[in-house]
Amino acid sequence: MTTRKAIIIGSGIGGLALGIRLQSLGFDTTIVEKLDGPGGRAYVRKAQGFTFDMGPTVITVPHFIEELFALERGSPNLDGPDFPPHVLEPGRAPDLTHTSRYVNIIPLNPFYRIHFEDGSYFDYDGDREHTRAQIRAIAPDDLEGYERFHADARAIFERGFLQLGYKYFDSLASMLAIMPDLLRLDAVRTLFSFTSKYFKHPKLRQVFSFEPLLIGGNPLAVPAIYAMIHFVEKTWGIHFAMGGTGALVRGFVQKFQELGGTIRYNSEVKRILVAGPDGAPPRGRFGRRIAQGVELADGTQLRADLVVSNGDYAHTYMHLIDPRYRLFHTDARVKRTRQSMSLVVIYFGFRGDGLDLSNLRHHNIILSQRYEELLRDIFDRRVLAPDMSHYLHVPTLTDPSLAPPGHHAAYTLVPVPNNASGLNWSAIGDAYVDKALRFLDEAGYIPGLCERLVYKSYITPDYFERSLNSYLGNGFGPEPTLLQTAYFRPHNRSEDIERLYLVGASTQPGGGTPSVMMSAKMTARLIAKDFGLI
């Protein structure tokens, strides 16, 4: 029997995870990648002895990773419980038997240190008593509210993540069927509004609502179902791959290749090849259309039985598929999709001799005093605010090997509007980056940073738009609003073209490293079903 061939556009974590799953299903899979190495948004930058993860750094739900590394050719593991009972046992260390062959993943504590403008901080971790003690120190009157928040967030987690996390919403009816539950759980109102029911103190409202920013969501706009992130992290913790997220990416590449998969780098896709039912040219707007491969920028054509895009949703439809073949995902429809914010990310190395960094942790969230107004500047007004919030990542506090001896490697990520703003980053980028680094220095997060700096580079929304082919330079795909969640989010199986699928942050269930691995399993199930394998 002839082995079916699959092509995946993009080697992000979603593309690699799906590649592993397709190999386990028996396909011969080729991943084509525009960049000169794997990872997509999780690409690695190396310079002057420093190693920088360019994108995601937060790893949670380690059993998703273990499941991928345990797959074998002919054993796809698409049946059975997605959350086996043992992974939900309180306090049980994750089984990483297979993972340890490829990468060393360790837990971090606290998950994040959240810094406020007055110099105080909140250590966000999985210890409920420690959390209660910190709440008591900030606002004793909010302790009762925390108990209610804890119970209600758990209920949302159990329904929204454990029961519905892997549900593929392919029809409006499937979405309407769960609406009574979402309304009962009060999971439809915005997350910030939901959090404000339980906490009166502004610091605690920020602590328990900031997390969607890590997947491109505005806490003032995402539905409260995202309160489940609190319990996702509380249940499985936050982990770090020694060597950085790039080490996890390399492990996925190794596993994919061990299963027989192929990756082609420096291979940007120019268009997705579409044919009619018998290989004939597509017959107008109403003819039956089938994805049959891709054409690369150099003119090379690769044929396959199916094509999957791990790229940006808007770019996939508007730039890789002729408008004649798109009845559903027209340019007008795609452009109406609200895109997530973008980012300025600064990668820097600095001398650590005699430097006291005891105020910092591996993951640091530095919040502006203008929490709500800054969010409105970024997401709604799309202006460059006078202040900024930071996600400051200092991995050398955990893994010194990422920098030369006596040095630290770090990056600071600053949310900014996407390129719908019209901001000219080639003109303002240098000054904005210098302002961000001066803030870290002068506010005392890294004292003397500007004098200690030995390496600096950065990316802006232009990098996302030009290098990652991300529409309007968005950082996370479509913004996770209520009307762009579940059924209303781009679907993993194309409505326009048969045997064309999507995977990753742009599609269901959404952004974030755990979600893109879930997306890979969702898409693998659709492919297996369409090809009669399950």
C-alpha cells in the first residue's frame, strides 16, 4: 500500500507536534520552514556566547510533552482519556520517562514574581497557603473573595479545560450546546470583570487577571473562561527546559526525524497547490477544490495528499491561496478578524560580577500603575503609551550555561499595538528599546544595566510581519475574544479546500504552548477521521 504524504507549513511547536503525530499515524511528513532553523516563534538567537529563546519560555502541562515523546510509528494514541487520572493526582510529580531521553524539564517556583510600581511584589505559585498569606498582607478583606474565586475558577477549569479542552467546535450547534454551562459558570463576562467580583484591591485584580497577556489576550476583553489558566498552572506548575525552550524544540525535531519525518529549512511557501476532483484545474468558484501540495519561493513544487498550515491564519488564506478558491475565508472576512497585540522583545547580555539580582526570579511580570488604561492604549486606541509593562525573563538564574561565565542572558518583552497602529518602528525602535532598558536599570530591577550591557538586539512588530509572515505583525494570531473563541475561532479543517488543515496558535483551541500541542492532537484526529484511520 502506498504511504500517504503530508506537508506541514512551519516548524513551530504546533507544526512539530503535529508532524510527530502524523508520523505515528503512518504518514510520510515533510515540514517546510521559511527560517534557517526550527521553532517559528520559538526560534533561538545565539550571539557572543549568549543563547536567547526568541519567543515562548513558559512550559506547563508536562504530560502533553511526555505523550508526544512516547509516540511510535503505528501507535498514534488518539484514543483514551486526554487527561489520565494519574496526571490529576495532587502533588504527584510528572512522569517524564520518555521526555528525559530528549530534554531535561524542571519545575520553577515561584511561577512568576509580579512586581508593582511601588516596589512591592507578589510571588505567584501553586501554594495555596502562601497565596493566602500574601493576600492577607495586601488586603485582608479580600481573603474571602479569594476562596470564592478559587472555587469558581476550579469549576471553570474542570468544565472548560478538562472536559472541553480537546473538543473541536465545528458547528454553531456545538457551541450553543455549551453556552448554558458557560453562562452558569459566569465564564462569558470579561476576565477582569469576573476577577473584580472577588477582589477589591487593584493589585489583586491585576495578579489574578494578567495571564491572558501571555497568549495575546486583553484581560479587559477575554472571556472569563480564561480563569482556567490559573488552575492549569496550579495543577501542573510552570517548568523550564534546561538549555531553553530551544532545547525542547530540538527534542521535538529529533523525535520527528526518528519517526521518519523530514524538515526542509530556508523553504518559504509561495502558494498552496489546489486542484479539482481528478487533478484537473479547479473549476471556478464553485468547483470542488483539494489541496495537493505547495510551491516554494524558488519554484519547487512538493506534492502531498494533505497540507497543514502551522503559519498565521490570515497569511495562509490571503497570501497562499488564490481568492478564486475561497468562498468562506475571503479577504474581507479574514481582515475583519481582530488580531492580537504585538511585541517589542529585547535580547540582552550583561556582566553579572558583584550584581545583586535577589529581587528577580526566572519569570518576572513588571506592571505599570496604569494597568487598565495601558491595556486600552495597546488593544483599543493602538497608540504607543508613555509607560510600559514588561515580562522580564532571566533564564540564567536557573541555567547559567545560556551565557558566558560571569554573565547573564535575559530578554524583556513589552506588549505594544500591532501594525494596524501605523507606527514606524524603523524610526522609533532604537529609542524605545533604550527607554525600556533604562527603566530596568533606573527602577532598580537590574542596577547598572546600561553600563554592564555587552550585547543587545531586538525585534518589533515588523519582525513578526516580515520574518514570521504574521498579519499586521500580530504576536499570537487572532485575539482571544469571546467572538473569536471555540467555534468562532478559525477552524482546524478548512471550509474552502478539502485536505487543507490548520494547526497552532491561530486556530482552536488558541495560543500558548499547551494549547498548540492540544491543537496538534485535535488536527491529527480530524485528519485520521478524514482518511479513515479511526
